[in-house]
Amino acid sequence: MIGFFAVTEELDRIREIALDPFAAARDAKKRTGKPVIGAVSSWVPDPLVIAAGGITMRFPAGLPGREGGTRARAHFQAASCFYCRSILEMGLEGSLDFLDGMLFVQSCDTQQNLSDIWKVAMPSVPVVDLYMPVNRLSSGALDYLLSEIARASDELGAITGTKIDDDTLGSALIERFKVERSIEVLYEARRACEGRVCAVDHYGACIASSCLPPEESAPLIAAAIEAVGSGEMVSRSEDDEPELACILAGSVIPYPGIYALLDMLDVAIRDDDLSVGRRLFDHNVPSGGSPFERVAGGLLDRSPGAVKHDTGMDRGGRLGELARDANVKHVVLPLLKFCDPWAWDYPRIRKRLSEEGVGTMLLELAGEEDLTAGPVRNRVEAYFEMDRVGDLFDV
Ligand code: SF4
């Protein structure tokens, strides 16, 4: 519900960024003169880009309307993830001409294809690949990842003209930690003020952390938190809190529409397990060791989305834990069209959550829908309406 909550200069900026993070990154480059490095995955370690003197532009999605573009279709089959297709379309149409490089952390098949296609189709924007260990639990995972991070750092430094070493990476870790901590505090503040914090602004703050330099994003997020604390973001009275609540889970969320929809239907989002969300900060970076070891340790500790499978991993169980902690009975899972990793995971997640008494709502999105109107809104409204009504046959 954009504009329904407090208007402050900082919150206005956050809302603008949420709607067009690409423009925000382009402006940041103009203001600071720093190179901008594109990132398609939340696995891309920001400290590497910061240490290389750059700004990370983590794509939350392509711009609206690029999903069905014909340029990308010449490279990707039509039934491939619209997120990657829309990013490629933007690159091919020239909308990403402000990028100085791309850093891919190899995760799902489509992203690996995107990296290969990028090298051929857009050679003017150089690509660095960082290959994660297939098995993060193996005894050789840390050594392997350290060698990969060292190689990728050299290649990234060659693009930006700034060498990544212990000193630059150590300072970058501190800068990034401030941003991650501010997002974590925002999550705590939202939880404490349930239902009275605009979900769209929360989303915007996460996006701001993913397309601005840390010295700009951390104060912006801090301003949002201050607005929560001072009650400026409060739009309802204490006794008018939403009765319904959920957590969001999945890959990336394209545009703020899903947040706006849940705000509009008075469904509180108490937590999430999303790439541009909790997974931005939900990992332990070891406090000891060299900066390179700390970056590697943080990557190995990340809560994995569907793109990583480790033996014994129980993603449904983890979502069940999040739901229990947040005291919610529903998980809303927006699934981007043709995203195979999450589509494969969904049946197991649903079964596991239902064993825990948690309902799952799968929302397949093609990227072009107006989520606050039409079929998607009807489905979400009907789903939560059933919860409000309760079990009609329970007499
Ligand atoms: S995980 Fe899914 S949404 Fe993300 S890039 Fe891969 S296929 Fe696309």
C-alpha cells in the first residue's frame, strides 16, 4: 500500500528505490564514480564487490514488461525462468549499460546458462564466475571455496582497478556488516510492531541494501527503523492489528506487488525466507580468521534456498521452525514461472509443513500481473478468508 504510511524524505527515497532499483544504482554510480557490478544471486558476497571499490546491483527482477521480450528468447527457451530471461532482455536492449561487470555465483542451471550466454551476447560487460562447492558439508569445501574466492577476487579487482587484499576485504566486511545488522534490526522492529509497519517499505529497505553503496544504504535503513520506533510508520491503532499473518518463502520477489497485496488484505508478514530478505543477513560470518576465510565461512553457513541441496537438509522443517517462531499458520510461496528448483521443492515443503499444521499457498507468478487486482488478489483473499471463517464443518 504505497503512500499509505508515513512520508519522510528517507522513506520516499526507499519507495522510489523499490520501484526502480536500476535507476538507483545508475544514480549511485554517477554520484560516487564507483563501478557497478551486477549480481543475479543472493549468494554473491557483497564484501568482495565493496573491497573492489564497487557497488553491487543485486537484481530483484528485471524491469516490468521484459519477461516476454524477443531478444532474450533468441537465447533462452520460452519455458525458462522469467527472472533470468527478463534480466537478459534488459541487457540486450541496452538498459544495463551502466554495469561495469557481472559477478555470478553458480547456483541453479538457468543462472549458469545466463552467465555463459552473457559472455557471448554482451562481451562489453565482463563476467566473473564464482563456483560454490557442490557439497558444502564436505571436508574439502572450505579449502576449495577459499581458492575460488581468491581467483574471483583477482578477476573482479582487474575489472574495477582495485586489488582485493586482506586490508580492503577486512574493511569491506565491517561496512557490509553494518548494512546486514541494520536489516536484521528492521526485521526485529517489524516483529515488535506487528501489523503496523508497511511491508512495502520493509521490502524497499531490503532492495536499498542491494543496489546502493553501504555508506548510503545503512543510514537509509536506519531512518526507516527510526520511523518505526517513533511511530511514524504506524497507520493503525494498537487494537486494530491484523488477525491474520504469514511468512513469505521462495526465491526473489518481483516488484513490491505481493507486499502491497498482503498489506491491503491486512495480512501481516511476520517473517520470510527470501533471497532479498532474511537470507541477506541470516548467516554467521566467523569472527576469527583472515577476511577471505570469514567470507568463505559466511557462504558455507548461509541458509540454502532450493538451489543448494545438502545431505540431510530439511527445508520444509526449517520453514516450519520459522512459522512456529513467528506464530503463524501460513506460508505464502511466490513461485516465479519456470523456476524449476523451487517447483521441485514445493511438494516436499508442503508435505512437511502440513505435518506441522502449517498451510502453504503456492502463487505462481509470471511477472506481469497486477497483484493487487484480478485473479491473484482473489486467490489470496479467498485463501485467507477461509482461515477467518474457520472450519465450517467443525460443529
Ligand atoms: S532459482 Fe529459480 S528464480 Fe532463481 S534464477 Fe534459478 S530458476 Fe530463476
